[in-house]
Amino acid sequence: MKMFRARLTLIFIALIGASVLMAGLFMARMLQQSYIDSLKTNMERELRIILATMDWSHRGSEPELMKEFSERAVRLKQFADARVTYIRGDGKVMADSDSNPAEMENHLRREEIEAAASSGKVGYAQRHSSTIGQNMLYVAIPVQMGDKTEGYLRLAMSLAEVEQSIRKVWYVLLGGLLAVFLLAGLISYRVAYGITRPIELITSVAQQITDMNYKYRVRLNKKDEIGQLGHAINLMADSLQLQMNRILEDENRLKSVLENMISGVMMIDREGKIVLLNRSAEDILGFSAQELLGKKFDQAKQQFEFTQLIQECIEVREHIRDEMIFYYPSERILEINLSPVSDSSQEWTGLLIVLHDITAVRRLERMRSEFVANVSHELKTPIAAVKGFAETLLAGALNDKETARSFLQIIFDESERLNRLIGDILELSKIESKRIPLQFSPVHLETFVGHCVNVMRTEAAKKSIELDMQVPEDIYMEADEDRLRQILINLLSNGINYTPEGGKVKVKVEQLLGGTSEAADDKVRFTIVDTGIGIPKKDLPRIFERFYRVDKARSRISGGTGLGLSIVKHLVELHKGTIRVESEVGVGTKFEIDMPMIH
């Protein structure tokens, strides 16, 4: 814009300067011509006065005439202040006030003489005089004697004064022109600045809009075309800002959706390059977006079957759904949906891939299938026993009272076991569906644990098992007392059932202080340790599964349903706690439960 302003200023200066220069030249020329015309008029008047006041009809020899005319010429110069020359009709110079006529050439062909001769009146000429070395103005008139031209009387005046006057005019003109140029420069700059400044502001705002900075506006108070242009730019900026805000909102929403989706989203463009990858896709594929974006799908170090599936979808350009096991970064089952993407003209532009981790779903389906099988198996045994012994009784065993009593006791025991099994299944179902509201209340742990231990002393005494507890006197916590009792009695019962005679089961309670001074960060740890048969390491990850038994035969003998530890785990989680287990075969098992003191 500065270049444009400079050019505009120079154009204004050139126009103003040229105008002033042309006017100055015209004025100087007119002044010079006026001065010369005035000089011509005066010289002509002087010539006519000289011609009218003198007698030119003298007779005599030529030398005498030349002498007489020379004296007159010299005398006339004193009064006219001009060079006076008398020329005979044939062009011979008879007298000259400044030069020796004998040495002067014939003047018949001089411009002023020819003009006077042809017109019969006055002749004028301007030229450089070689005789006196100056520019001269010559005025000549014919000397008439009747109808005959006797000669020519000529006045010559130097133009040095005229040239000096014109030179002064030029000096004044050049000085004035310089002043005009300076003034024109200032005025031109102000005019150019007034024209270009609004355009510069508009250009600056347009550049800011190009750089996606839509807050800038053109501040103009003009009502002309430039003001209307600035107003139009402001309206355009308002519209663009509104549209960009909407686009950014939509983009942020889309980005938020993509980043918070559980499913992985991956997009491949028409050149086969990966152009989009959300956070879930990074976790599923085991590579960050920086490692994959911009690379071709077949160079992204992905599983061969996955790469082949992408290639197949690109070739057929139809929706493909498949399930695949991925082994990196961990073994998972993925549901893969590949959909071709087209633009508004239905031209293929790329491929959208959605990855669902269905490992948990498949595991849940397997667990449900196993649960149904386990329930069926667990129910089948007592039902078969009840049915078998009932048939035996109906077949005639009722007549033998001892046998009948024995069979009825077995039927009663199996029905009790069936009742416990159904009760635990219903209880676990309620807990898993979180249909059991917890009633939190303060619990004095020393009294509470002592009561639970006393409940189990009878069972422990049957196997001469020692029950021990270590609980500080001043520990309280918020918990659902009934559910907390169910947790503790389940673990104590397991410890007693799987500990040989003469063993020991110990309950320890301790307070864990949090990282801050607030009591809400404190926790309570319950530790239940037994000296039982222990659990093999390979079975430790599965002991909290429903119906999972380490020693199935012994579990049934002890009357267990296989659901106790599963119920314990869910109840601990409802209390926002965690449960861990450590065990060594032949040494014993230790359960650790951490729960917050305040909910």
C-alpha cells in the first residue's frame, strides 16, 4: 500500500508540476513576445520620426555621402540608443553607427531588408550579429523618394536586456515551481494518504480475516464508495466469524465425541493413508496417532489379517463386518466394521473403520453359558439324589424304618443344600443388578468382629481350630452392617472349612491413614489369614468366579455352593472397596479387604 501511495503522490506531483511548468513556459513566452513586440513598435516609431525629420535627398560623391550619413548615424544613436544603419537601395551599407561601412558586406539579402522591400513598409528580424557578437532585433523601413526606393533605414537594438529580463523571469519561475512542487508534494501526499489509508485499513482487516482472525473490523466514518466497501468487509467478517464459530463448535463436538467414544475410529483416505485416529483406536491398536497418521495402512505395522480386510474393502467398496482376535498390545476380540465413504457427487473418498472391543461381551457370554451349565449341574445333583431316594422309598423301603429314616435325612440334607444354592443364586443376582440398597451406619469394629467370631466358634470347635482376632478398641467405620457381616462370615467359614483340624484362623483389623489430613481419605483393612490347604497359583485369578471350585469334591462335602467368594467380591465393591488374595499350597491363604472409613 505504501508503494501505491508513493505512486499516487508522484502522479499528483507530476500533474501539478507539469501544469505549473506549462503555465510558466506560456507566461514566459508571452512576456518575451510582448516585450519584443513593444520594442518593435517603439523602434518602428523611432524610425519613422527619424525618417520624417531628416532630408535624405543630398547629392554628392559617394565618400561624401557616406561620411555625412555616418555622422548622422552616430548622432542619431546618441538619441535613439540603438545602432543606426543606412543602406543604399542596392544593399550597400552607406553608414553605420557602430562599424565601418566600408568593411561591411552587402545587406540586400538580410531578412529585415527583404521583408521591408517586399512589403514596402517595415521589416523585422531577430538574429545573432556577428559584427558585435550579440542577439539583435532589427527593424528596417524603406526610404522613398516618390515611387522609388532610395534605400533603407535600419535600427538594431541588442536583446541582452530582454534576455536578462526573461532570465530573471525564469529564475522566479523556477523558484516558484520548486515551491509549488514542495507544496504540491505535501498536498499530494495528504490527498494520497486520505485515499489510500482507508484502503490500507481494509486490506489489513482482509489480511487478518485471511489469517482467520475475525475480530478485526474496519473503522471508517465515510459514506462514499470506500466507506461502503469497509461496511461490506465488516459484514463479511461478521458472517465469517459466525460461520467459523459454528464450524468450531461442530468440530469441538465431533472431536469430543470421537475422543470419548469407547469404540475406536480410524479413517483412511483415497490414497490409502491413515488420516484420522481417535484415542480408543490408539489404545486398541497399540500405536499412537503420531506413529500412524500420514502412513499407508499397509505400512502401519498392523496385523496381517486386519490389513487384508482393509484391502478387500477398498477393492469391493462395500460394507464389511468381521470379528478378529488381536494379539497386540494384548489379546482381545474385536468387532471390525469397514464402510466406504463418498462425497456429495458419490465419488469414493476413503474408508471409515470402527473397532469395537467385544472381549468382555464374549467373556460374559461364556460366563453366562458356564453359569447356566454350572447351575444345571449343581441343581442336578441334589434333585437326582432326592428323586432317587424318593423312588426307593416308594418302591418299598418305607417298611424298613431305619432305612427310610436314613433316606429321608439324605433327602432333607439335599433339599437344604438345594435351598442354599437357590438362595445364593438369588442373592448374587440381586447384588450384581445392584437392587440391594446399602444402609450405611457407624460400626464399632471391635464389637462387630467379636460377634462374627463368636458365631463361628462352634464350627471351629468341631475341628479344634483356633480363632483369633486383633482389632483396636477405637476404630469405627461407616458400612452396611448386615452386608459387612455377610462378607466376614463367608471368609471365616471358608477359612474353617479348608483348614485341617488343629489349624488356626486369624482376623486382623487396622486403620490406613490417607495422604491428606481429611478423614475421608482414611481406610480400614480387614485381613483374614488361615493355615489351610492353600490355593494353587493358577487358580488364584478365578476364585471369585461363580461356581469355581479348586477342590470340587471337598467343596460339596463341606456344603459350599461355589458362590460365596463371588458374593463377597460384589459386596466389597458395593462398599467401594478392594479385595486381594495371597495363598500358598500347604501353608495357607490370606485375604485383604480395604474399605473407606467414611462414605
